[in-house]
Amino acid sequence: MKIYIETYGCQMNKYDSGMIRSMLVSAGHSLTSDLTEAEVVMVNTCTVRDRAEQRALGRLRHLRGLIDKNAALGVIGCVAQRIGEKLLSEVRGLDFVVGTDRYALIPDIIKEIDHGVRRVDTLQDSGENYAVRPDPITASLSDFVSVMRGCNNYCSYCIVPYVRGRERSVPHEAVLAEVEALVRLGMRDVTLLGQNVNSYRDGPTTFAQLLGIINNVPGLERIRFATSHPKDLSPELIDAIAHLDKVCEHVHLPVQSGSNSILRRMNRSYTREDYVALVGSIRERIPGVAVTTDVIMGFPGETEEDCDATLSLMNEIRFDSAFMFRYSVREGTSAAAFDDDVPEAMKIERLKTAIELQKRITTTINQGLIGTVVEVLADGPSERDASRTFGKARSGKTVVFESPDDCAGKLVSVRVTDTSAWTLHGKTESP
């Protein structure tokens, strides 16, 4: 059968869609990017924020009118896991609903599709880590590999533990095999994924030790990872980042708030002072490291003083960049029982203030790089100007640059000549 998959949400969802594509091809199905010829259409969904969930539901309702009337329509991923069977009444013409621990069943579910019998399978399996992944069918210069699934932290605002289950790690041998397979297909830059990668544990193997194992893969140029929880970022991991040559000097460390009272209500298990000290240790031991973060504005109970505490933390830490959001209630989380007492207009205004502040900080940091030389893994022509090349620095910053040669897939030295708010601009240095 010809399968079309649309993906919404985080890097883990993108990884899962790639894994499912591999499973489908191995089972004899084919993939298509043309909706009109698809026999099965699947939407991989995100529910971490209400806006993401509503976007996915809206797309599902719209798709039913776009695809062939005989084509099957299915929803998979976090929205499927959270809502389950109720989706059948919310989306007309839905044929199947598959949760996050049941992806291995999708090839068989598709073979058994009967438009008169709709299938729902959202059983959570604490032992499912998808350690045995079929050989990848494609690989890009930069790719993802999941090293663990689920989360044990139960932050009060977060739906992830409920839709992804408890933490379980992929055996390090399986992670290594997948990285090696992708490198054979051309990958040079891998991002190791997990809801909380620094909680990785395969027997005696810690995440820092896993980085050391992956660091020895011939042909691999760079290793990245996301995301780390501040309470679990160990001195051992900081040392690994500092000393392993392929591990990039970039730590994504979500802070969420700069107010201790809000951090307690969020169940984040650290204080502002803990966080500041941790970032200080990271910067002391990893010169030139880029530190990025996540911030939530307008959490229940957030006062003007709490908001100011977050803004002052951003000024104090001076993050290289940040993902910033306004709080939205997620049914099923403990924060859903809180009084959502920050008016929506105030949430938007506080978020706007945080975004403007971070933009100024990022611009200043990037301007400080003018005249320096950064190592860039060249990806290909820039979307805005095909005469220029774009790629990523080790810090994770996007770099658009002039090069006299076709350098796609290569590591090149680029002298930074200018910056925009989020992008470095430059030209390659002569060898």
C-alpha cells in the first residue's frame, strides 16, 4: 500500500515517523509524498501544548476531505495516546488510532484495514523502547537517534509522562548499531534524543559513557543531544562534553522560570540558585559553550515579581537562545487543578517581553562573534539565497556563508562577518 505520513511536534515525533517509515518499507509497503495517490494517510501528533493539539486535530478533519474516499485515515502519536477512542467521535472518517507504545503494530494494522471496523490501540507498555529498529531507508547529513523514551519527573505542567510513559533506555549496543548504520548512509551529525537524556542508564552504562562509545564511530563528525534536566546534569556529563572531541559545546538546559516559588509549583526539583551555579560550572569547564533553554510565561500563580525574576535570570545567564511559550492547561497534569489565574492577554504580553529580551541578548552575543572563525558542517544552498551555503556551527547556531566551492557535507572554517538576530553570516577561510 502507498503510505503518506505527516508529522507535527518535537524531534522525537520526527524520529518516530522515520522509524515507522522504515517499518512500513520493511513490511512491503511504499511511501508517497502525494496525498492524492495515498491509500493510507497518517498524522503523527503532538499534545505538549493545546495549540499543537488543536492544530493536529484541525488538520485531521481537513484531510478527510482531501484524500481519496477509499483511503484510510489514522492518527498516531501523543494526541492519539492522550485522547484515544474519543478521537473516533471527534474526527469524521477516522479509521485507526495508535498510541506511542504501539507503533510496531502499524504495518499489520494497515494490512487489516476495514472501513467498517475502526481500530484503537493505545496500550502503554513500559518495556517498549523500540531498540530493534529496521535498517534506515534514508539518512540526511544530520539525523536523530532515540536513546530513551518516557519521563519520570512529572513536572506539574507537563503531559509527557502520561503520553510517553515511564523512562526506559535503549541498550547501548542498539544505539551504537543505529548510529553506525546511519553513518554508512551519509550521516555526519547525530542528535541523541530523549525526554531527559541525562537520565539514560543501560545497566552500568551512563549517558556520559554512551557519549564516549558514540564518539568512537568512524566517519561521524559531531554528536549533539536533547534534552537535559538541570537536576540530573552530572559532573561526569560536563566532563564528557568538555573532553570528547565530537561532542558539540552546546547544552540545552530548560529552566522554565526564574522564580523559586513558581519552580516549586512546577515540581522542577531545583532552585534558581542551583540553576545559576550549574550554568557557572558548565561555562567554567567548557569554554565557549552555548547554553540554550526553555521558558514558560504565565504559569498559574505567576505574579509580576515572578515574571520579573524570570526576566532577571535571562539577563543574568544570557542564554544563546531560548524556546519561549505561554502556559496552556493540559488536562491530566497536576497543574490542571491549579487556578489558571493569569489572564491570557497578560500571558501574551509577558511572553512578548521575554522574546524581545532574548532577541536583544542573542543579537549581542552573536555580534560578539564577528571577526571570529567558526567550524561549520555545510549542509547545502541557503533557502533564501541559493548562491550561499548554510550549515551549523558546533554551538548549534545557523551560519549562512559564501564559499567558492561546493562544500556540502564538509567541515569548513567560516569567518563571521555579520549577524542577524538568530543567524551568523560569513565566508569561508582559505585552507
